[in-house]
Amino acid sequence: MDDVATLFFMGTGHEVGREFRNKETGVSHHHLFTLMNRSLTDSRQIKGGPGSKDAPGGYGKVRGVGFGTGWQNNVAETIAWLQQRQQLPPPLTSVNLVGHSRGGVTCIMLAHAMAATAGLQAIRVNIFAIDPVPGGYSDFSFGVGSPFEIPSNVDEYTSILMENAGDPFFACLSEGRNLRKLGNTNVTQYPLPGKHGDATKADLVAYPAASISAHLMASFLTDNGSSAELAILSWIREDRDLVEDYATLALHRITNKKSKKAATSWGISRWIFPPLWLNDRSRLIKNDFRPHPFYVNAHHAGLFNGGCGFVVDRIDKHGWIGRTDFGRFSNAFPRNYELLVAIGAARSLDDPATMTSDDRLWLLLQNAPLIHTLEVRPANDQIRAVLDRLLTQIAAAVRQENVANSLQQGQVFTLAEWERATKVTFGSRGDQVATIDQLLPFYHAYRRHGNQAAWIRIACWIGELAEEHLRTKPRSDRRKGMVQLAKQIYNALPTA
């Protein structure tokens, strides 16, 4: 028999073994705790949440859901079980507690009870809490300790905090805000976008937050001595896969058009409820990366800089990334590349979706790992193809009317010069002309800053627009100016 026990405490109203049906996919799935508990081989228990049918005490759903009634019975039964377990060899040296919602707070209260119970005081406690929510002030007021204090017998306290659980009464416990430690507990918190229960679903495809949660939970348990079958190890992800999970989570938010802002019930509960019930998660949950356009949290930033550091290094040193490194990155981390494209930070001639007229650099966080605009230098064959098409149209235009290039080789119209060269008495500046109006300032800005990949990419784009205009509009009033610009771009682009 092992000297470590693992105990799970479900959230309010959740029954052990109950399946949940995904309304969108129609697929039924278990609670993550149910599957995790089944995969362990050490001494273990799993308790239904307050208000569930299998919660001890026989309390009804109204009292359980409304006031958390029943958590005391879960603690009392567990204390009795632990006392009996200590009579068997070998005695327990540590207990791992896992809880969700009020179940997470129950873990804290059980640790208090163990610290006050003879024969259990020497057992070290580790707590993994997913979005711990106490409810009201009186919900956990009848224990031997405070739900807002981590007792000193807790070695490790890890929590996942969901940033978009914005309902009233759902203020979460967050260390440094409304939760403090009484000893030398090592506290780790992971802010994640999503609702209150998104990190507890066993449908890891539909709920990307649950995939990260399962990894963190399985790693936490095995690192702290829980014995497990191979099934639990399947939830532990490699860093490469985990950084892709984070990108999937961020893309899921973007696809559903959700803001990165944390939820708040301030407007509902500002004057009505006590402060604990004011669920202002933007204040409760510390996340320095919440304003960041790419990173989800510090964990995501660390994983990306560890696994994709060559990308950040190339951008920091050169302002752009070579095609070989880019191909390696986009193949190895396709979801992260897709996320960079989705936020407008990836730029490549290979993907028209990245070619935007409002090409801009992001204003990112200071003193934090950054993802700069990811520029990919066009390959030589791409540049050559643009030059060949330009030369065909320039030759055709020269046969009709030779347009001299008055600028030195390598120089390209400024926006003001371009506007003067293409000014007409009648007609609006639309189609290719309007797009070139937007691109020229970026071309010169990137050139001044020495970002070779960026200015070559913009020049290729301008060249393609000029070629299209000359080919499709042979009688254009702006033809002379367009031919001159085409010659300038032809001379500016490198040939090798």
C-alpha cells in the first residue's frame, strides 16, 4: 500500500460518475475528476459536491447549491477515513487534494481540519484547486479555519483561475487578493480564458482549457507522489504539444469573438452584495499578459520562448526570419502560426491571408517576452517571379510610350511624389492605386528601420499591384505614373 492518498472533491451540484452532454456536438463526456480518479492506483476517494444526490448528509439541492451545505460532511467523512487509514501500514505521509469550485475551497477546509486533528497533523498536504469559489461569507464559516487562509501544513497549492466566469456570487479565491498563506506554501496560479467549468470537462477537443487543465493536474499528482496507471500519463503533454494547446485555446476565443478582458459582475453587485460576492475577475486574477495580443499567460510565454525561442531570437536580432526557420516553425507549431496570422502579427508572401493593408507593428507589453511582427523574407524565386511579370508589362508600356525613370536606382516614390505622379482631374483613387497609397509609407518606414524582410515583402506586393494595373487597365489616366513606379520597384528589388 502506498503512503500517499489522493482525494477529489466535486463542485456544487456535481455527482460522481455523471456524464455531461455537449449541446453543440451532442457528445456526452465525464467530469475530468471521474476519469482521473479511475486512473489512480493509490489510496483514493472522490466526493460529490454540495447539493448533489450523492453528497453526504442528505441535504437538498437548494441548500447545497445556495449555501454550500454539505461540505462539512465531506470533510468529516474524509477525516474519519484518514484516521482509519493511518491505522494501516505504511501510514500516510502526504495527501493530494483536488477540487473544483466549492470543492476547491473544501480542500482548504480539509487541510485546516487535518492540522487540528491528532494523528493527522504530520501529514503533508498538496492542493490542486480549479476555480475555487466559496460563495458567500457564511458558506464556510463553521470550520476550524478560514477558507481565505492556506494552512501551514500545505506544501504545494496550485490553482487554475477562469477569467470569464462573470456571474455574481462567483468571486474566486486568488492568492494576493483574498487568499493568504499561513506558512511557506509554494503557490502557483494559472489564469485561463473560459467559464467556470471549462477546465473540468473530459471533452478535451471541445474544451481546450480542459486539455491544459488535465496536463497540469496529472503532472501535479504524479510529481507529488500519486501512483497512477498509464492512462493518467496520457494527459501529460510534451512542451511542444502544450504550447499548441495554448494557441488552440486562444484561437477558440478569437473564433467565438470573445474579448481578452476578464469578466466582472460589478454592474450587478456593486451596491447590493458584500465585497466577496463582487466577482471582479479583472481585479482578482493577476495576469500580466491579459493585454498581450498573443500570449495567454506567463506559462504560455515561457513555453513559447522555450520551444520557439529561435523565432523570437531571429526577430529580436534581425527584425525578420529566414524562410528555412519559418518553414520549420510553421510546420512544427501550426496552431501558433495560425494564431499569429489571426492577430495580424505574421507576414508572409506565401499566405495571402497575412497580407493586410493596415500592416502595423503591435504595441506590446514592456518588460515581458514579446512577439514582434513575424516577417518572412520572400524567397528568391518569389522575387524573381514578381520581377519577370513586371518586366513584361514595363516592356509593353515602353513600346507604347517610353516613360523615363527620373529617380536614382533603388529609390521609390514617396507618398507625396506618388500622389503627384498619379493625380488626375476626375476619378477617385480606388483599386490598386488606393492600396499603393497605403503601402508606400510602410515600405519607406521598414526600409528606414532596416527590416529587410518587411520592405522586400511590401515591395513585392506593390510590384504585383502595379503589374495588375498595367495589364488590366491599358488606357488608365494614371498609366505614366504607374509605369514609373513599376520601374522603381523593379530596380529596388534584389535579384539574388
